[in-house]
Amino acid sequence: MPRPELFFAAPLRATARLAGAAAFVLAAFAVLPAQAADRIKVGVFPSSAALPFYVAVNRGYFKEADLEIEEVPMTSHPLTVQALVSNGIDAAVNLVTLEGANMESRRPNTLKYISLNGQNAQHVIEQFVVKADSPARTLKDFRNGFKLFSAPGPANIGAARAVLRKVGLAEGKDFTIQEQQIGVHLGALQSGNFDGGYTLEPSATIMVAQKVGKRIEAGVISTYLLGNKSASAFAAGAVMSGRFMADKPDVARRFAAAWARGVKEAQADSSARGYLVQGMKVPPELAATVPLPRIVMARDMTPADVGDFQKFLDIGTELGVVKDRIDGKALVRAF
């Protein structure tokens, strides 16, 4: 009779082989790379309205949404629009609305705004400044060939010109104005090549703190163009390209959700201003004093917001910055 152990030898060897194979398969799965996060290229123009972007990056909101963000610096809004059209970027965090509207009026569904930046004398972004030793006290003092620079792009320089016309000044006679990148505005005043200019935050706060310039008036779009100092001039906002939203709807939804978290924290948590130090190169001692716009997600816009936005877009059409009238409600996308 065969020895008992022989009855069990073959099954035991088979079991060992199966166990070894299972261990090999498990080990193979263990070394497979984790699924890569979805990559998004985001254009960033140097304005304090970009703060929610740096909040979402530094506090991990994009990462938690399984997104890998590539920041793409933008020096002008026309370049941002071009990058969106050419698929060089998927989104932008502070594109001026008149230039976005102009592109949409020419080529619908190129881009949509997911949030808007409300600007006025309380929520400051745009403003006129002059040299610290200038005798000018009001906009009406910009006379006798006053040399001004402007934030770049048709929307910015168009708004600056329109405001100065509203106070009775004539270009060429009273003042001249030319576009300059935001990064050179402080140097433009220091050099003496310009008497003043139309600039944005945080550039203005830095000029004033360093005693290079002084503010003349902020929130001029609401005051002079909308005709209501308390109105929200929705002059810029965060956008995503139409192609990106159509091709990757789930990724777009996750980006919008992470952006909304950044918006909430930027406006509710004063410590978030510290991210302007690295992101916008604001001196640490000034970060807490840099003003912010009133940033509103498209889903949270009130009827008054919708009215203010439409009025501003219509002014853009009157100025020739926007080719054809566009419905503001069609320019936003709520998530």
C-alpha cells in the first residue's frame, strides 16, 4: 500500500505553485503606477484677483480634486485669449471680461466664465495713480500733456480713455496714454517717463508703500462708466475654454469646485493674503493690505449682479472693444 504522505504530496505541490503564482500577481499589481492626476494648464495674469488660484494650489484643493496644475504666466489679456483659442491653456484665472466677450461674439463657445471679479471703490482693483510728488489731486488735473501708462489690452486702455473723457479731458490735448505691462508700472513712475497711469492691484499698493506713487482715484469703472459708485464692475474673471469643458466635463467640474474653494478661502480667511508674497511677489509686510475684488461664482450671481455685468458688457460694445452685443448670461457657466 502506498505510504499516506504520497497521497498528499502532489496536491501540496500544486497548492504551493498556486500560492506562488498568486503572490507574483499581487506583487506585479503592487508595482504598477497609480493613475496619473488630470493635468490642466492655467493662465495667470499678475493681478491680486489671482489669489484664489494660489490658495487652491497651496492648500491642496486642486490636488484633492485629483488635478495636476501647470501655471502659465500671462503678460496681457490678448495673449490669454490667444492661448485659450490655440489650446495653449485650458483655463485662466483672471481674464478681462470685455476681451473674453469680444472673442465669444466672434466665435461662440470659445470660453465661459465660471466666476467674476466685482470691482468698485470698496473692492479695489483698477485705479489711477501719479508720481508721489505730483501736484495732481483729481483726474481733472491730468492736463497739459499729462503722460499716462495703462494696464495692457484693449479693454484696460479703452476703459481708462473712457473714464478720462467722462471727466472732460481730451486725449492728445490734455493727456497721452500708452499700454505698458503691469510689471514695469512702478519703474515707469520712478524713471520720470510718465506722470501717472491706470494700473491694477497689487501694483498700486506697492507703489504707494514705496513712496513712488500715490492714488488719485480707485473704482473708476463703477463711478464713471456704470454711473454708480457701489455697482460691481465685473471687469475680469476665471474662465475655461469651451473645448476643455466639452472634451473633459468631469475634469472641468472638479477644477470649478476646487476654484470655488479657493475663492471662498481668499475672501473669508485673512491669512490667505500671505500667498500673494510668493505668487505675486508682494512684499510680506504689504500682503495683508492689498485689496481684493468681490469674487462671485457664476452660480451665486444675484439679479443685481446680472444687471451690472450686462451694463458693463454693453459699455464694452459702445467703446468698440466688443464687436457685437452679447448676452452676459450666455457668457457664464455655473457649476
